[in-house]
Amino acid sequence: MDRYSNFGHGYYMSGIKNIYVGWLIDGTGGPVRKNIGLQIENGRIISINDSFARDSPVGETTDYGSSTILPCLVDSHVHLCMSGTDDPVAREKQLGAGFDEIKGLITQHIKRHLSYGILAVRDGGDKHAYALRYRDEYIEIKKAPIVVRVAGRGWHRSGRYGGLIGRPLQANYSLAEAIQNDHEDKDHIKVVNSGLNSLREFGKETLLQFSAEELSDVVKIARKCGRKVMVHANGKKPIAAAIAARCNSIEHGFFMGIENMKAMAEKGIVWVPTACTMKGYAEHLKHGSVEYEVSCMNLDHQIEQISKARGLGVTVALGTDAGSIGVHHGSGIIEELKLFVTAGYSLPEAIKCASCNGARLLGIEDIGVISEGRAATFLVTKGDPSKLPDSLGSLDFIYRKGNIVNCINEI
């Protein structure tokens, strides 16, 4: 059966169920635990034991002794309306397509995320608000075991970068006024506060689009209506303004510098680095070209920043920017996890960024950590943790609130 079909269905687990696992990564960033027993009742974990009798007298036991379990994952920055193709014709077609065509593409991307164990995604905006319309109109997504959070159309200064993912601020309107008058029922607010990273001049920074005062007004409005603010920002000044305004997250954050990292750690602002965007560019550019060399330098610098952020205690949530060139929905999370490990994160710490930290950023309570009292929501992967993150590409099972979302080969 096609890997991505029937992705909304599952098998119900009732009564008491005992699960024996070889290795457990719980999403807290702590060490891997070995030979663990979970007891589940009515879809929730009632106990986690280091010493576990496989022949437990109560309930049925499932043996995953040669497998690793870990929390279901969160991709905190995607663009569901775009694919990771580097074909300029295909990309142009996607940008000009109508909703009837794009909704099929969105469905495909959501299924791909689910197939890699990603049970929540945060969309970073599109110029037609198609992802928002999809969330509201496409009935099947409401049945699927995945949470989709959308920004609708982001905001950018007229004449500046942002047209791919949003709309310009109208003349005679402040950013705060425009957002107050916005009737889109979005899950979070996206603001673009810088340009893109140059692929021809290493470290080139663009001017900020909105001041700290303007962004602060946006944050106040967002909090009143229970929304968070995600800010696209690269370079020291655009990021400093977003931090001063106490936005909820910095997206991308290339070339932010150590002082901005310290301020983010102090204020509890989340960073979503999307390092694999530069890896995606490098893999699709001609070796030896200026663009290739600069993209590699950008990637190396971002890995250095991620390493420093870890040391400074910055809360980092994994986001891939899936839909960017070379960054594919679902599989991109494997590449980003590898980059986190390269930056010095242990595998459990990287998984925490891709599970617990992402779930908190999205405001989702029932995924992200495997612990007593929480929903029995986790992934089952073949082999020991050394097979991760590559083993995410061939999951055995996804458990969601006590249900097995079909064996991945049947999704």
C-alpha cells in the first residue's frame, strides 16, 4: 500500500497495555534510558519503570526490546504551500497556482511530515493564505493525527523582502493598526524584519523593516488575543529590535551575534535556526561558484551560533523551513537534527529541541515529552539510538494517545 494513504486512521488501544522497550529518549534532554517498561491505560502512561517484568500479570505486553522510542516531533517552521524542489519552473508554478491545486500539495506535505514522526507543524506564512484556508476548509485535516498551526499571510514593509510569505503594510497604516484590522483567524502572527541572507557576500546584513517600538505594539496586541509573534530576522539590528519587543521567537537568526543570544536567553525568547536551508542551497549550487562558497560559509557560521546558543542556555526549537530550496517536508528534520549534533548537542538534547521545545512554542500539551501522566504519544524506531536520526525515515509505529497510527508502510 502507498506509504502516505489513509494517514488519518489508527488502531485503538484500550485497557492496560505494557510496552517493553530497549531504549527510551524521553524528550527532556536527559540521558538515554535502557530496558524500560511503560504501562499504559486508556491512552495515558501510568508508569515508566527501569526494572520491568516482561511477563507482567496485568494486561498484554508488547515487546520492542530491539527498538528505541522517542517523543513525536515538531517542525516549528515550514511552508506547506511550497516544496523543496530546485526546479525554477516548478517553483514558479507553485507560487502562481490556485487553491484547488495547492491544497493537494499541502496534503502531500502533511502526509510526508507524519510519515517521519512529525505530529505538529508551524507554518510560516504564504502570500495567498492558502495554508490558513486549507486548515479551515479541508475536513480531512481535522481527522488527521497531526496539529497544523498557520500564520496566514505574514507582514513586511512595502518594497522590502516578504512577498513570498505575506503582504506589505499599506500606506497610512501602522503595523499595529494593520494587525488590529486583520480578520484572518490565524494561529500566530508572522512579521518579516529583515531581508534574506546574501549568497554572494558573506555576512552581509540588511536593514530592519520595523523598529522595536513598532514590534512591541504588535506583541501587545497579540497577547491580548492569545497569539504569539514569530519574527523572520537575520543580522544584529533586526534581531535586537525583535528581542527588545519581546517577541516569542526569532526565525532563522543568521549573524545575530553573541549579545543577542545572551538577551534571548535572559528573556526566554525561542530561536528557530533553520540551518539546513544553507545546506539545501549548497547541495543545489555549482561547486566552486561564489554562491556555493558563501552558502557553505553561512552554514558553518550558523552551526557555530547554534553551539554558542547551547552554551548560553538559549531555548532552541527545531524548524527546517521546509519548502525552501533543497529542504523537503518531513525528511528535512533528519538533516536539521544532524546539524544540531554537529553543533555539539547530544542526540537527546537535539530531540528535545525537536519535540518538547517545539511543542511548548506551539502551545501543545500532549506531545513532546514521554512521562508518567501524559498521553501515550511516541515513535517506535528500529535499533538502538545510534541509528537515529536516519531511522526516522523508516519508522515502525507512531503511537498517539494510545492509538497506533498505522504501521508507517500503510500510511
